[in-house]
Amino acid sequence: MDRDTVTGMVEDYWRAFIPAMQTGNPELGLGIAQRFDERIDKTASLMEPLEAAAFRQAVEAERERLLQEYQTDPIALKRRLGINLGIDDTQPRRRASDGMGGLMVRTAVRATIWESIWSLFRVFR
């Protein structure tokens, strides 16, 4: 799977995840994250082990890149992805790591990274 496809998948995930987190309902965002992880797992299960590991690594790298972009300038990322600015449209800029939304993002990313690492160990046993 090429890098542009992975980038598109991860950007689509963020297009769904950010607005869900803006609703103030963390369960909605967590559900989107879980469905995305399931989609990645299903896609990887159709690949050879080394290709699947490379795919998972590319997805995690792209997720991390977008997380960094969000933490640096959430408004710019939302504009680039065509996402409604929500509260950012009316309030001064806040750090993405502030509050419950930032905690949810960090937790989802860490869980995904560790799941990918453990998956690699299972593949190479």
C-alpha cells in the first residue's frame, strides 16, 4: 500500500475524530478510534506479515505526524482538512494537550502504538 493511501486513510480518520471530540462526548471519539484500529487490523490481516508490519508502521507514523501538526496548530490542521473550527473559531488558541480532548488524543495514540508494537512481536514469534 502506498504512502498516499495511508495518508488519506489517516486524514479521513482525523476528519471524523476531531469533530467527534468537539462534541464533548469522549465515548464518540473513542468509538471512532476503535473502528479505525479495527479497519487497520483487517487491512493488515490481508497482507503478508512483513508487508502488514510496514503498513502498520506507516499508519502509526502518519498518525503521529498529524498529532504533532494538531498540537502545533489545531486551527491550521482543521482548515487543511476542511473541518469545522468549532470552538476554535471563537476562542483564543489553546494547546491541544490541554483538557480532556488532549488527554483522549494522547491516550488513543499511545494505545495504538503499543498495540502495534505487540502485534509485531506476535508476528515474529
